[in-house]
Amino acid sequence: MIISARHVKAWLQFITLFIVFTLLLYQIMSVIAPFFKPDFLYEEPIGGARKVFAQHAESITPKQPYDAIKERLQWFYWLGE
């Protein structure tokens, strides 16, 4: 098998450009990513938000646990929050 210098040069150029563009894309993504991240993940919601899947002892009775879950899920779908 004969390896020509042109083919080696072309492959080295391709690999070099691939690495350069990959690193450039990574840097661009790391600069843009904080704009899409929420400021504070565990902040108290603003407005009429409800916790849909919070387990409260007074809201679930031993007789009807699925009714309370169903009601909370309906509120979730109705309000869209």
C-alpha cells in the first residue's frame, strides 16, 4: 500500500480543522449556556403556582390517596403550571 504525501496532508488538514471547529463550537456553547439556565432553581414560584406532587399529610387520607393525587394532577393540567 502506497501512502501519498497529499493524502496524509489532506487527512491532517481535515483532522486539524475538525478539532478547531469542535473546540470553537464548545466555547460558543459554554458562552451561550448561562443565558438558558434559570437564575435560581429552588426559588419560591411567583404568582398562583401550586405544587402538584407535594405529599402533605393533611391532604391525603388513608382511604382515598388516589383521589388527592388525581385532584392535584387535574389542577396541574388545568392551570398549566
